[in-house]
Amino acid sequence: MAKYVINYDLRKPGRNYDDLYKTLNSYDNIHPMESCWIIKSFNSTSYIRDHLKTKIDTNDKLFVSELNDWASFNLTQTEVNWLRQS
């Protein structure tokens, strides 16, 4: 199982993105910053991208990247512990 960083830029003001958040919460995850989630999955980056892009508008931005190395500042101890887990 790999860890993936999900970043997004939701551009339509007032839009309800509950489906996106519900989908992200269906993964084992942390949400360390407003538009950044880190999830665990057996799926590929392109699979995750394709799955999540059905939950956002066509003018929104989405970036999915596998997390191979990391360093942090001011994350909670719970978030750091989650990242350290394999």
C-alpha cells in the first residue's frame, strides 16, 4: 500500500464539494492542510485521479502524487505518527 498526496484547487465559489470530501474520507487519510490530503491506497495515481475528478467541476484543479519522502513543519503529532506508519 502506498501513500498519495492529493492537492486541489476548487474554483467555483459556493459549490458543494461534499462528494469529494466523502470520497477522500473513504480512504485511510490525514488532512494536514486545507486543500491537501494524504491517503493510503493500493491503486495507482491515475486511478485515484480519475476517481476523484468525477467529484469536482471541470474547471477545478487536481494533483495526485505518490509520497516517497517527506519532511514537515507544524503538523500535529498524530499526523506525523500516521505518516511514519507503513
